[in-house]
Amino acid sequence: MTDYVFTLKLRLPPGLSGEEAVERLGAAGCTDALAGIGLAGRLALEFTREAESAAAAVGQAMDDMMTILPDAEIFEVGPDLLGLSDMADLIGLSRQALRKSMLAHADFPSPVHHGSSAIWHLSDVLEWMENRTGRRPDPMLSEVARAARAANFVSESQRLSNRASA
């Protein structure tokens, strides 16, 4: 068993405050997450969860959230979509070094979103780093990034399917 660190961001239903949601989680025994309640109607939970794999840890935490807070919506699992600065921090590089790699190599992963703040899938950049530069990223970070990306893909697919049905 290994400890995996990841984040779940939830949209709370109207009438449920962040403080009340945190109390419900504690009462249900979900005590392996640090809660952030800075935005009204939102709850960010940074988990350190022990499991056999990152996918199992993320899946168990998501199941727990839907059981304890059934009307909440998980809208993001991280680390997944990141800008250069946040990605560099996680990888252990300077932002400038990561940007230099991006500009110097035409095969650097394409961002998911272009604009004043571009974002990439962390798992794509970690895989590129290992294959292109030989720099081996933290295997735990790579595993969690892949699990977060997969969870976000499933959640977004379900949201789109629900919208199409409506």
C-alpha cells in the first residue's frame, strides 16, 4: 500500500456551506484530506490516501464523496490540467527551464488550451520528459497524473452525455 496525494474539487449544492460539508466528511470518517473552503459553493480537498494504486485511491475518494455528499459535483481531479508555473513546481524545474524545453522542441506536447494562460495535461508533459530528455519524473506523480486525467475524462464524458440526453 502506498500513500497517493491528489486533489478533488467539488461544486456544492445550494444551501450547503463548505463548513457543513467538511463536518459531514469528518462525521463519516473521511479524515485523510485537507479542506479548502475559500470560494462560496466550492470545496477543494487535498487527499493523502493509502491504496494499491493511484487509480484506486482516486476512485475510492470519489466514491466516498458521492456517498457522503451525494448532491455535490466533482468538477476537477488534480493534478491534471496545469500551466507552466504550476507544472514546473511539481516537476522540480524552474518555469524558465520548462519554457525553454517547450520552445526548443517541436515535439513538446500541445497545450489543451491556448490563450493568455495555456494549460497542458501534466501526464503528457511527464511522459514527454521521460521519452525525450531521459529525465525520469517522480513515478508516483506520473501515476497520480494519469489517474487524475482518466477520472476527469470519465466525469466530462458523463456530463456531456447528460447534456446531450437533456
